[in-house]
Amino acid sequence: MSTIDVNNLLSQMRQMTAQVRPPETAFKAAPVSAQSDFSALLKQSISAVGRNQMEAGNMAASFERGDPGADLGRTMIAVQKADLSLRTMVEVRNKLVDAYKDIMNMPV
């Protein structure tokens, strides 16, 4: 199993967040603490994974029903994209749990 480059993943998550936020409101907002910013980013990431899963499920069901316009290539790409995003989210969760365990085991 390969490991995930955390810095690269965080960079990609920041890029996705920048794409979601409209540019004119990104600079007008009041400064947000790092804690609430991280939680918002985590919520957005989780909802994006959920949307990918729903989209892939709908496309697969559409293809299985034989709906006109259901494309096998697009369906397979959507399924793979949903699988990859879910695996990434699981790895991020595992890293967060490991970091939490490390912090809790530190002597005070």
C-alpha cells in the first residue's frame, strides 16, 4: 500500500477550497480562526466525497437500467473517482487519528 503525501494533499484541498469560494468574498470576510477554517474545510471535503459517491451511484444505476445517454466510460471514471476520494478520506482520517493518539500519549 502506498503512503499519501500530506503536504500535497493539503495543497490540493486548499486549491479546491479556493475554487469553491467566490473571489470577491474571499477577501472581504472577517478573519477566521484556524480551528474553524479547518473544520469548514473538513466538512467540505466530506460533503464532496458524499457527492462523488452519490453521482457515481446514480450514473451506475442509470447505466444498469440502460438509459439512453448513459456512457460506460463516464460511469467507470465516476466510480473510480468516488473510490479514490473515499480512500483518500479514509487515509486522512487514519492520519488524524494517529496524530491524536500521538498527542494524547505525550508526557505533560
